[in-house]
Amino acid sequence: MTRTQLLLAAACAASLGAVSTPGAAAEDLTLVFKTTTKQGASTATSYYSTAKMRTGDAENETIVEYGPANIISIDHKKKEYSEITLAEMEAAMKQAAAKMEEANKQMEQQMAAMPPAMREKMQQMMGGAAGSVSVTKGGSRQVAGYSCQDYTIAMGETMTTKLCATTALAFPAPAVDYKRFASFATSAGAMANNPMFKGMSKMADELKKIEGITIAEATSVKIMGRSMDTSKEAVEIKKGPIPASAFDVALIAKGYKKVPNPITKMK
């Protein structure tokens, strides 16, 4: 099992395990974004209802069905899609956590024999880039008719994201049995508390500083002397019922091949 696979699983765990508790009722929400990448500009739409959510862009999209706790990942470039349930993801997380525990014991034995300076460097690397995340609050501005707060998220010298979040909007509370997520949240927590992912706890604490729904963001990534910049900004925000077709996988992924979800194949 690779570190990338584990990070993917942990990220999915965070998105499902952190389902908010029911609050004040909010209308269904549709956000239309203008996105910019090295390939050019395009539009992407995100949908949020009490039963489902759909997010992504022209290349990849994700649909979450709250009731059955089902996640559908769509790859428009490969013309493929996959599904995974909460139960399947939880099983994968538990298996991954058990394997990582054994791997950590072996690594600790190896590190004990290293010179102090080398051991310290290895411990810093194990903390991961997530441990270097910092969130800085900036000014405020208007995006798509809503006032939003600027934040800068820095992950060392590798990645910087500048986003604007508004508290004037609220996601509709998912119509789910929150008790179903309890054991999964525990499994996700076990993964995040693993020494190899200890930086994720700090990252989670930093990201709590961001309040509201993100309606604009720009990210710059620098790796091995190369940089990649992407951005998206809401150009239209609508409240009200969302048509069923917006979540229809048969329509969205028409003609696509169904493949196994990568998380279920973690080794």
C-alpha cells in the first residue's frame, strides 16, 4: 500500500466522517464556478441537497448519496466511474490502519539504530507536509454578490491556496442517520492519529480557522522546479430545489465503464 493511497483513504474518511450535526434548515444550493487551469477556462457546477451532493470539474466529479452512504467517483477523461459504500470504505480503513501499525513497529526498530541526526530527519519526514500547514486570515471582498473572508493556506514552500469563504450561505443539512457515521469516524481518527499521518491533526486544527463556504480559491503548487496554478470563482449562486437529473449517474456517465474503486484495492 502506498502513502498516496493511504492519503486518499484518509481524505475520503475526513469528508464522510466529519458530517455535521443537524442544524437550521437551509435551501438546496447550486454554485456555478468559472475555473482556470493550464488547459484554459471552463465552468463547473456544484450541487448540494439534503439527500445528495455533487462536486468536481470537467475532468473529475464526485457524487455522495447520504442515505445509502454511497460515493460515486466519475473520471470524464478516462470515461470511467466507480462506487464505494461507507461500509466498504470503513473496512479498507481498518485494514490499512492495522497494516500501518505493523509497518510503524518495523520502522521504529530501524530508526532506533540510526545516528541521532538521521533519526531526527526521518521523524520530520514522517510528519508529512500536512504538519507544515498554516492558515492566515486576510481582508474581505465580494464574490457573486456575497461578502466573503480571504484566507491563505500555506503548506510549506510546496503549495499555497488563497480562498474566500462566506458565512452568508449554508449547506442544507444531510438527511442521514448520524449514528451510522460514528464507527467510521473512529476508524478515520485511528488513521489520522497514526505516526505517519500525525501532521494531519495539525492540518485539521489549522483548517478549522476557515469559517463558511468557499466561493473562490486559487492554488499554486511548486514541485521540482515546476509550478502549476489553478483557480475557480463562483459566478452564480442559486438557492432552491435541484432537478433529479443533476445527480443521475446514468446520464452524467452515459456510456462510461464501471471500474472498482481504488480504495477497495489498497494493498
